[in-house]
Amino acid sequence: MSSNSNLTSMRRIVEQLKFEANVERIKVSQAAAELQQYCLQNASKDALLVGVPTGSNPFRDPRSCALL
Amino acid sequence: MGEMEQLRKEAESLKDEITAARKAVNDASLQDTVSGTAVVGRVQLKTRKTLRGHLAKIYAMHWSTDSKLCVSASQDGKLIVWDSHTTNKVNAIPLKSSWVMTCAYAPSGNMVACGGLDNMCSIYNLKAKDGNVKVMRELAAHTGYLSCCRFLSDSEIITSSGDCTCVLWDIETGTQKTVFAGHLGDCMSLAVSPDFKTFISGACDSTAKLWDIREGQCRQTFGGHESDINAIAFFPNGNAVITGSDDATCKLYDLRADQELITYQDSSIMCGVTSIAPSLSGRLILAGYDDFNCNIWDSLKSERVGVLAGHDNRVSCIGVTADGMACCTGSWDSFLKIWN
């Protein structure tokens, strides 16, 4: 019956909310600092951020050299 | 008071509890924390390759873990596997249903998958002994369109659907292992965590949910968007999630602080976000929009630092290679472009 299934759904929603309420949370200042730290630590490896030297860019065809 | 009314009150009080708990750890904003860091300089990426071959709108693309091959899906009814270095087509796979909305490359490189308005996820074996690519499995059970799919391995794949659920499938047997129910609107996108233990889904109910794959449980729900979430991705360290929405904004949610840390928006941007991908370090967020462009955001300073302009129609999909060397945009203009 639909009233029973509504009740079941609502019970499930309440159980889920209880679960989500009990999640352990760290401070935003710590979370933000760690995100920043990750970005800064990995910046040098981030090609889109620091650029790729032409010679080592697999998506660019190497220029031909003229041999004198 | 009837049980229904009691439960409704309990639900409201729990929601208030969650709001209060999030506020209690909100001791400083991301802006405060990064105030000493300078904004990234202007990012100017150039189109290095254009992948031509599809005859209709491209709806999805996904890089192989080798950072060279990629697969794209178009409503011309084809999946194309490209060698992005040479622009050669490695495979052109004709689909039974041309109404494809998503595609995925298995981490091993052995398979690709796709699905769409046929409500099914079709798995293709790229490495069959006779050299012919054919359907290996058709995963059917969703009662709505397939919006996204991502392989965990050659034997397991996760799908998201317009039927409001996500499903973990056993590819061998073609059966559902776990159904992840809880969203109140079409699930539009999903992303798997770097450690493969959790995944996140974005839906038309404007929320993003974090799911424990083995427990089958939703661990956290993130709200704040004012419209459908179309795109979702993990921040590279797995501790945060970025979303793109029809409300014209992108947001970053931290999983351990259980809340939104920042919104990426600009009053001049009034169209929906279709796709999103972080750069390797997470410092840049590339987001595709309905206005044919892709904006590049400084993820920490929340400023727009670049634009990828080059498509003649909506940017429908975007992906950054695993090695961070390039990003690929796919568009309704039928082309894919590789940028770095």
C-alpha cells in the first residue's frame, strides 16, 4: 500500500540522515591548508600550469633541423 | 502524532544538526587560508590537435590511462578510439543505438563502454583475438537513460542513470552487484575516487553524493547548487570534489570538512556548466560551458585565469590526461581538440 511504502521511505531517509549527521568533520582551516599544500607541492609537475617545453610536448611535431 | 509526522520532524531536526555541525568546523574560509598565495598567471593553452571524424554532436570523451589514446562518443552512432598524438583513428565502433550519452575507457585499456537513451551500458572488448571489436556485454536493468559510466577494473563498472540510481555491475555475469539509491532526481554524472573505494554522483536534485562502493552506502550529501549538477570530478588528492551545474557555477566541496569551500562564478557567465576536470595538481579547474567556451579557474583563488575558445558549439565534455600533459574538449560541433 502506498502509505506503507511512504513510511518505509521516510524511515530510510531518517536513517540515512542519522548516518550523515555522524560523519567526522575536520576544521575548514585544516582542509583548506591541505588542499593548498597539495596544489603547491604538485605545481611543478602540472604541465597545463607551468607549460611544456616544445621539444618534450608529445602533441607538437618536432621542428625539422637544417644541417649546415 | 502519527509516525509519518514524527519521522518528518526527526528528518528536519537531523538536517538542522548537520547544518550546525558543518558550521561548527567552519573556522576559516578557503579565501583566508590562501590570502598569502598569488593568483596563477594567465593560462594560455593552444589547440595542438583537432580530432576530426565524427559526423554529429559529440556527447562524451574519456582518456585512456596511457595519456595517449582516448575514446569519444557521438550521436552519429559511433565510438571512436583515437591516438591523440597522431590523430589517427585506432577503432571506429558502430553502435546499435546512436543515442549515446556517455563513454568510458577501462584503466587496463582492454575495453570501452558506452550507453545512453537505450538505458543500457554496452561493454566492448578492444583486444579480441580476431581483431574485431564487438559487444562483450550489454548491462541492462536501468529504467532510465545512462548518463555516465566508469570502469573500476575489467570486471566491474559503475553507471549513473536518469532513473535516479547508480549501479555497480559485475561485467562477467552482466548482473547488478549494488544499487545506490537516494538521489531525488536524474543522476547526471559520476566520478571514482583515486583509491577506487568511493565514488561521487551529481544529480538533477542539485546535490552531490559520496558513496562507499563496498558498503553500498551514501556517506555524505552536498547541497548548495540551485539547479542540476551536470558534471562532477574528484580533486586529484581524493579529498575534495568539484561540481558543475546548470546554475552557471562550479563548486568545490571538501569531503573531510563535509562542506562547500568555494564557488567559481562570474556575473558575466549565465549559461550552464556541462563538463569539468581538474589539472594534475588541482590548481586549475577546466570547465566546459553551454556558451561554446571552456573557462579555466584558479581553484584556490576562485578567479578565471584563462579561456579555451575554439569550438563552434557547446563544449559537452572535457578530460585531462593522467600525466597532466594535455586536456581534450569535445563539442556539439563534432570535433575534439587537444590543448596544452
